[in-house]
Amino acid sequence: MELHLHLHLHLRSIPHPFSKPIILPKCPSISTFFVPILQGRREREKHPRLVSELQFSRRAAAEMTLEQPGGKMVVELVGAFNELTERMDNTVLSTSSSRLLFKALKLSIPILHTLSPASDGRSPLEKALSVAVILADLQMDAEVISAGILREGLEGGAISIYEVKDRVGTGTAHLLHESMRLKNISSKVEVLDDESASALRKFCLTYYDIRAIILDLVLKLDTMRHLDYLPRYKQQVISLEVMKIYAPLAYAIGTNILSLELEDLSFQCLFPYSYLYVDAWLMSHETGSKPLIDIYKEQLLQSLRSDPFLAEMVENISVEGRYKSRYSTMKKLLRDGRKPEEVNDILGLRVILSPASGLNSSEVGEKACYRAREIIQSLWKEMPSRSKDYIARPKANGYKSLHMAVDISDDCKTRPLMEIQVRTAEMDMMAAGGTASHALYKGGLTDPEEAKRLKAIMMAAAELAAFRLKDLPSANPIGLEINRRDQVFFLLDKNGDGKISIEELMEVMEELGAQGEDAREMMHLLDSNSDGSLSTDEFDLFHKQVEFMRNLEDRDAQYKTLLNKKIEMADSSGLIQAYTKELGDRLAMN
């Protein structure tokens, strides 16, 4: 099982592959939305004045509650838990995983509030959750995500590994210990040349837990995204380490999406003017507000799914897309000496077909691949000189796939060729397995047999972690599928009686370091029928308000990004000149 080698890291656009930023709800504003709790009660018709006064006192209570530490931290707990679990696939999100994440958040939130802001100006909680979000997007298991949440508190001296072991679990504590050992790995060599960097990568791959390495890579990515506060020379030192050690290491363990962004961010910092011109050249091929890769991806997927002959042969069709990275483009233009028109894989699509189950599924799958190629040929002009049939003639390592290059130029604009790969799901799994060994080889293990051995160790570690977090048959004895929306409720309802009592709410508040009085005030706010407990409906209303605020801030972040792009597009005629002046001013200040 290639659980942590694949990590669902499909080819995506860059430079920011993770689609949604972490959004922390602003707690005080939630009080505005609790007024509907009071509406519709029978007393409203009987005693309108009394209800009016009650609404006023409840609003005052809402404002008071959410100014209290306990209420604010519960909102943060629910918001952060939802943000992380929404990003995780069902393959990694079990009941055991949910409980582990919940424990890690309960432990970390009050601790992180006691720490000073990070050097880059972010709050410790925001920084910790930014790391956790990337890990969740990578489909890492709950132990790794929990370690990412707690790492900031550990580095700040607010918690020890022994406390993590007692309150969260041994697996999370082990990963934190391993990641702290990796923290200053670059200091083991005096000169960071190609030979020493390769030796360091080999050392890491051989002696450290693969999941701790991924955690360390994500921490480096988070650092690279927030370098502006550092002096120029420190930015360059960190970027050089990332370029020499961490980006190749990310590629070696199969996390290509991390490798691509680490390379691009390092390239941008070390060679800012070169990055600027490569970026401008790549963006010059775009037209309109929608990325080309999305346009071609949707066009191809629609054509494949509407073909009746292909529909008879396959059960599922997926199309993945990717842009060529800025760093990779630079290497082809400068190191390989290619002309711009000779860089033909700026855009790339991969078609993966799942053949209908049966005795001859492999044969049917191969026929489906050839049918898909015919459909592609009907959409775009194929360049036969760049096409390769690795299904009829597999590579020596068993690799199978159809490779094509098609001309996507139109009457208005000439564009570089787009590369397309067509394969079955089985071929894709075989390719990923072979790529994993090849990546390890390129990452610093020069002995192919050693690369294969290490790959087996990595897979075994991933399988062990997955088994440890897998739900046992008795984990849900009544056999009901718990909706993700109800997960927080069931985690708070510890005795399983279908309601959250004041004692259960007080226990959570105490775990968050708040006073019992905070729990009583919050119960008073949420308990609309005044029975002294919270039903699923009452808690769901609170849950919806947290989500509403989070979505508002999420949308604001999206609008900000879109507006920035549109403002840049509006001044496209002087884009290079404006950017160059701004960049020069910034570098001069540093």
C-alpha cells in the first residue's frame, strides 16, 4: 500500500498548490448570529416584552461569553478541527484519527495562546495551523498532522515531548522527537556543495522516519512562504539550503508537489530577476481569467466521458493537469540551452482510465487507452515525432503509458506543445512504484538495490501507521456512519447519550485551560430550550455560525487574490518594468 508515497500528490498548478488558506474564526463577531436561537419560541407570543428583554440579555451574554477565553477557544477548536478534517480523505480520516486530532488541538490551542508572536508576525496558532493544513492537503495521517500542530509549542518551550506522549500519544511524540533531530541537519557539513548535500540527503533517507522528513519539509515550505521579514542575506542562506537539500529530498520521497514549490520559492529568492522574466514568459501564454490548464482539462474530460465506445470499456475517467515549474523552465532554457519555442511541456495532462472489472480487464484497459488517444487526436493536432507508445513497447522496468504532444495553438495565438499521457489505473500505480525507486536514486542513493530496500522500509512504516489509526470493527458498534458535520458533537458527547451536558462542556473548557464559569455562560447562550444540555440541533446551529464566519473570511482571501491578479493584468503593458522597479526597491531596502 503506497499510502504515504503517493500522498494523493497529483500534478497541480503552481506556485501555490494548496487551494485554501487556513481561516481562523474571529470569535467576537459570532454573537451577532445567535439571535435566531430565541426566535420561534412559544413564549414570544405569550410575553413579547419579556422575550424582548430576554433577547437583550442573551445578546449581552453572547458578547460576554465570546470575550471569555473559554468561549473563544471552543470556537477556535471547532473551526480548526473542521478546517483540517474537511481536507482529509476518508482513507486517512477514521474515528481514531478524529479523536487524535481533537486531543492535539485541545492541548495546543491554550498553549499557543501563551506564546509570543512568531518572528514573521503571525500568531503561534496561525503558524501551527498553516503547517497542519499543508499536511492535511498532502493526506498525511493524524499523527503527522498532530505533530505539525504541536511543533510550534514544543519549540517555544511551552510543552515537552513527555507531555505529548501522555496526553496525545506515543506516535505523535516519536514524530516530534524525530523532527527536532532533523531541525539543524544542514549544520552537519561545513561547505554546502553538491557532494555534501547529496550525502546529507542519503543520511536523512536512511536514518530518519519518512513521516518526520515530510513534516520537516512542510515546515521548510511554511518558512519559505514567509521569508520577507528576514534580512536579504539570511533569505539567501535559507533558500540555498532548500535548493540543495530539501527540494531534492522532497522529490526523493515522492512529494513532488512540495519539491516544485520549494524549488520555485528558492529560485525566486536567489535569482529574483531571472524568476521575474521566466514567470512573465510563462504567463504570456495565458488568455482570459481562467487558466489554460483548466480549460483543456475540462474539454478533454468532457470529450472522453461523452464517447459511447469508451464508456463501454471503463468505469471511471480522471484527467490531471499541471504547469511546468518556473525553476524547471529556467533549467531547460539555460542549462539545456533550449530556445523558448523548444520548451514543449509547459502544460501537461494525464488521463487515467479504470477499466470495467472482468477477466480481461488489462486487455480492455489497453484498448481503452488507444480509444482515448483517438479522441485526443480529434481534438488537437498530434505531433507524431514526439509520440511514444510504451504500451506496445514497455520500458525495461515495466513502465506502460501512451505519450503524446499536441498543438494547442489557435488563430489568435501560437502556444508551445502540450504533453498528454494516457494510462490505466494499474499502469499508473506501477509507474508510481517505479518512480519512487527512481526518485530515491536521484535523491542521493546511488545504489539501485539500496533505493529499492529503502522504498520497502518507507512503505512498511506507512502501512504500520495506517494500521495503528485504522478503526477496529467495534469502534462504531451501532453500525451508523457518522456525518463529518457531527464529528465534533460526538467527540464532546463523551458518554454517548446524544447530548452535551454542562459537565462535558466544563471538562473541555478545563482542558483548554479555561474556567468552569465560561462553560456555564456558553451553555446559557446555546441552550435554547433551557434544559441544561445541548442537543445535536442546538450544537448544529453553533456549528453553522462558526462555519459561516470561516467561509466569509475564506471568501475574502479568495477575492483578495483575484483582485491582485486583475490589477496586474490591467497594467500588463508595463508589467515587467513595474515589477522590476518594485523588486529593485525591495532588494535595496534589504
